[in-house]
Amino acid sequence: MMRLRQRVGIPAVLTTLCVVLVATAPLAVERPVPNGSPPSSHAAAAKNERVLIAVEGMSCTSCAKGIKAMLKRTPGVVSAEVSYERREASVEYDPSRTSTDKIVEAITNLGYKATLKE
């Protein structure tokens, strides 16, 4: 019985230790590259585009949350905000990985009418 308690206790201690280490680890800080060029994450962000899509057929805020969750799982979509009140989705995406047509199609496949806003 004593061995069983010891075995159970060790993982609990290790888990606690891992949580403490992760919680106290310093956050990564972006520093400029010595030659003065911006860090690579800034260069990647500059390639992204944003599109505004009108979405018809939402009946509540849960619809907007569902669309947002689906868009965030869509390859090439960097971020998405969906507003039930404005009946629109604002989507930041990487044009090398997806297109506005694919984003509109993904929303349409959920049963909503999606069109690009001019």
C-alpha cells in the first residue's frame, strides 16, 4: 500500500512543479535583428489581408460564435471577428494559404448567406 501512495504522489508533485515553472517562466520578448530589419513575425503579418463579409441568416449571438470558431479553424485564416449585430465577419487571412472565395464558401457551407462587402 505504501508503494502505491508513493507512485501516486510523485506525478502530483511533478505536475505542480511543471505548473509553477511554466507560470514563472519569463515571457519571450521580440528584439530587433542587428541589421535593423524587423523580426520575421512582422514580415509575415505584412503579407496578411483583411476582408469584410456580409453574413445573412444569423438569428443570435451563438450563430456568430459558431461562425467565428469555424473560421479560426480554417487553414489560412489568421483571425476572425463575427458580429451578429452588424451581420458581418471581419477576417484576416494569409492569401498564400486561402482566398476570399474559400472563406465565403466555408461560411456558406454552415448554412448562412455570405457575400463580400465592398
